[in-house]
Amino acid sequence: MADVEESVSETIQQINETLNETATNATVRTPSTPEGMAIAYGSLVVMALVPIFFGAFRSVRYHKEQKDSGETPEMMSSKDAAMFPIIASGTLLGIYIVFQIFSKEYINLLLTIYFFFLGVLALAHIISPGVRKLLTESFPNVPYHIILTKGSGEEKEDLMNYEFDRKDLVCLAVSSAFGLWYLLKKHWIANNVFGLAFAVNGVELLQLNTVMTGCILLGGLFVYDIFWVFATDVMVSVAKSFEAPIKLVFPQDLLEKGLDASNFAMLGLGDIVIPGIFIALLLRFDVSLNKNTRTYFTTSFIAYILGLFATIFVMHVFKHAQPALLYLVPACIGLPLFVALVKGELTIMFQYQDNPEEEENTKDGKMSEKTEENSSEGKKEK
């Protein structure tokens, strides 16, 4: 009887050990190989450079279209740039607290739906030029115009005035297909498609009016990134919990698991867009110099590459998440300013403004007011 009890207990113990080993294997990630890590980090570098390069040149065209149409652009002032890291810190901390209180499943469900619509619109904007070239003149294109107003007569107010055509509807259909893929599968490729679309749109549409404003913004976010990564676990925790295309990911176990890989290296979109809008500003500065060279764009672009490689190297050596802006900001600001200093164009660089017309108009207005005051005083004296 004792032998039977002993054999039964040994059998139960073996079963428990087997179950524990199976559970452990199920939760442990596939270890990263040197080849897999090289592919993952190399792919992240390429995916970071693509939206900066194309977004910067698209920003030049967008800026020219705004000037030609007389549209008043929305610019970030120096005060806005100084306040941005504080606002971003409050938002980050708020998201962290929400994730600690409420269920991640429901929060991410709402975020998925929200970013589905944003991603579809962002991707449609990116692919629109290509789709329009592919659709020939034989395509039955018809324009549409949606107008939504409030009130009547002189109190009539336009709430929406939107023009589009069938080619735009084709862009929306293609973008919606990627959106459904992301919505249903949350596949990392669909995530990256939306993430790249957000990054290109951000670099293209977000504009800094002066180099000084860019330096203030990048300097503030330099401190912001260091504090929230090294001083707390807030940034890393939110990045891992936040299931939305606000980061680019690439699997380190792609060679072992293929497209079903699950061990990802990641790069936040902020580490692309924030330096990207500064690099785009320097490209527009290059264009304003009316030279055939793109010295400052090329310099800042190379600086970004060096900063990104430094981030990856330190992260690989210390095996800890790194604030990418710690390396990107000094590189992207320092190297172009050094080149400008050597070329004797530092003053010109800091005097450059994307849209100086408003300030010139206000100066002209003040000058005209002073002229009128002087003339009126002259008349009184007479």
C-alpha cells in the first residue's frame, strides 16, 4: 500500500513539473539571435528615416501651397514650445493613471476604434497623389461638395465645407482595407503602415516658424524624455500597455517565427516626428537661401542617423529602454548649428522665419499708426 501511494505521489509530482514547464515555455519569449536583432534594429532605422525624408520635402510643397493660397498657417510659438513638455507630461501621467485604474482591454478597445478612423484619414492623405496618378483620365471621376451650416441669413455660420471626388473615395476604400486589417488582427505590419502614415503627416503638417522655437521644443522634450524613462517606469509602462499605432515595431524573432513573431523592438513616433519637424524646418531654410545645396537638411539628417544608432547601441549594451531624444536632440541641434557657425550663417539661420508676413504687417501697422500720430501732431502745431 505504501508503494502504491509513493508511486502515485511521484506520478502527480511529475505531472505538476510537466505542467509548470509547459506554462513557463508558453510565457517565455523566443530568445533574440544576433541576426534577428540586427534585422529588427536595421528595419526600425529605415522606417524612421523614410517619414522624415519624404515628410520634409512634402512640408516644403505644403508650405508653398499655403503661401500661394493666402492661407494663414497654424504655427507653434516659442511659448507653446516651452509649454509643450509640461502638457505632454500631464497627458502621459494621466494615461498611466487611467491604465492603473481601469481595465486595459476596454481602454485599448476605445483607442483602437479612435485610431482606426485617424489612421484611415492619415493613410488616405499619404496615398492620394499616387492613386491619382494611377487612375487615368478614363476613370469616371465626379466631384462632390458637402456643406453644413448653422443658422440663416446674416447669422449663417459654416460648420463644414468639404470638397472631394471619386478618386478620394478610392483612397478611403484602400485605407479602410488596411484599417479593417488592423482593427481585426492588430498585426504589426498594419500597425506600422498606420504609424508611418501618422509620422509622414506629422512632419509635413506640423510647422515650426523659427529655429529658436525648434530649439526650445527639442530642449524641453530632451528633459521630458530623460525624466520619464530614467526617473520613473511611467513611459515604458504606457508604451507597453498602449495598443495603438503610436510606435513602430519590428520582430526580433522574424527568422524563427516569420510573420507570426511576437518579440518586438519598438520606436515611438515622437522620436521620429519631433526631430523630423525640426529637420523639415532646416530644409525650408535651405530652400529660402536659393542655393542648389541642401546643406542643413543633409547635416541634420545625418545627425539624426548617428543619434539613432547611438540610442540602439546603448540600449543593446545596457539592456534597458533608452530615451531616444537623449541622443537625437544634441545631434540634430548641435551639428547643424556648428555647420552654420563655421559657414558664418548662424545669425541668418536664427533670423529665418517660415511666415514673416504677419510680423511685417504688424510692424507696418505700427509704423503707419506712428506716422498718422506724427502727422496729426504736426497739424495741431500748425
